[in-house]
Amino acid sequence: MIFYVVELSDDWNVDVPSWKYPRNLESPRVSSPGFGNDSKMMVIYCQKKQTEHSIRPVSSATGTTVSRQTVYRRLGHIGLYARRPVRCVPLTATHCRLRLAWSGEHALWRPQQWSCVMFSDESRFSLQSDSRRTFIWRAPGTRYHQENTIERHRYGGAGWLVWGGIIIGSRTDLHVQSVTMTGHIYRDVILEQHVRLFRGTMGAEFLFMDDNARPHRANIVDECLQSEDITRMDWPAYSPDLNPIEHVWDMLGRRIAARQPPPTCLPELRMSLLDEWCNIPQDQIDNLILSMPRRCKACIASSGRHTSY
């Protein structure tokens, strides 16, 4: 972790309302050594990912003992607050270019066109969620700035792998499995038992969206799509923010977390997933799909980089 200890002179302009921190001038507040009025020391974390755990080296840098509350208070004076970083997948220049091109092609699609698309994806749910105790220091309104995001690939863990598909007015059954997705499972279960039924109902206008994960692009999967006359939608790699089903996974996770009592074992978690998947209101899913034009415009505005979705 990189941090800076900056000496603030008396003429350094920090606009702090006087009413917010009233003082008795005859009895000034006692500050931590090295952080009082005389030294004007302030810890300012650089634009990289600075977590609350980086406070510990401050004592070594200043030669004093500094409490976490003191650092929080002083950083708050200059408009920096501890917030969880946004977690995003890594993007290269090529990824950004392809995302930008795809968004430009679909930004003007009408709702009728989006109503023919089934958005699908897998997600993993476990009894022990990913750690959420990492914080960064950032100013208000900068949540989605690149320097305030953490790029990461998906992570594994004990739990259930789920697959689902959403379309305006309907959704597939939720498929739950304990093993990793393979090309054979994707063909025999996902395509044959779920996607094919929607293709038969909707006809040739049906478009199937899935990402570029290796099992999805297996030769046996391509052959199945061709034999069933299922048209696959082109999709830019590393674009979960463009896929509305990601918000459905978030809804599902929140509903699972809100259950009383919460699931305590994997069989209970499986039943909870199946129940809550069916209980998500369809109008909320439809609204997510109808947000696709806004998602495309947000991607264009960010030049293909991460968006707020």
C-alpha cells in the first residue's frame, strides 16, 4: 500500500464550516501527537486502492501513535470518506474497443427488439460470501471512477453454481448444480432442456445471449445451436455490466440474505435459491431488460470502460 504524509501549511485552503467543529478557545481540543494544530499533519491516501488497513504504517511514518478515528476525522475534513470499492472485471484496450463498438450498434434498438433477447448467465452462491471489509478513501460522487474500482476475475468456493435466463415477460427455471459447468452439461441441460423451449415458442426472432466462457463456446455447443436453429447474439467479452441478469443475481442474493432463518447448509441454500428465484417480480426483470439502451449509452460515454451498471 502507498500512502503520503503531507505537511499542511497554515494557508492551505480547507473549507470546514466553523459550526461543525465548535471549540472553546480557552481550552483547545487535545489532538493526537503529530496531528495537532502545531504540526498540521494529514494523511492523504493516493489514488490507488487505499484501505483502512494502510493506517497502520502511519505511526512509523510520523513517529507517533495515531488512532484510526483521528485519521478518519482529518480525512473527512478534506472530503475523503471510507467506502467499499466497486468490484469489476479487468478490461484491456481491446475489451474497451469491442464494448464500445457493440454498444454503438445496439444503442438505438427499440424495446420490441430487446423483447426477443434471452439474457443468460451463471453465478455462484455460497454460505460464506466474498469479503466485503475492504475500504478505500474517496470523495463523494467518485464511486465509479477508474481509480476507485477493483478489477477481479470470478472466484470459486464451496456452494452452488446456478444458471438462469431472463426475457421480457418470462424466465427459465433456475438450474442448480454443484459441479463446474462443462460443454456437455451446457448442451444437454441448458440448451436442450431450457433454451430450446423458448426458441420453439418465440420462433426465428428469438436471440440467445450468453457470454464467452469456454464451455459456452465448445464445438458441441455450436453444433447444438446450429441444429436447433438458435441464433446466438454477439457479445463483447468481460461485459457483465451490460447484462441485466447480473442485477437479477444481486436481487437473488439479497433475498437469500433476508430469509429468516437464513440457510445454514447447502441443501437449505439450494431450496432457498429455487424459491426466491420464482419470487422475484417479473416487472422488475422486465425493467432491467428495458434498461439496455441506457446501458449502451453509459458504455459509450465511458469509452468502453466500466459503467455504473
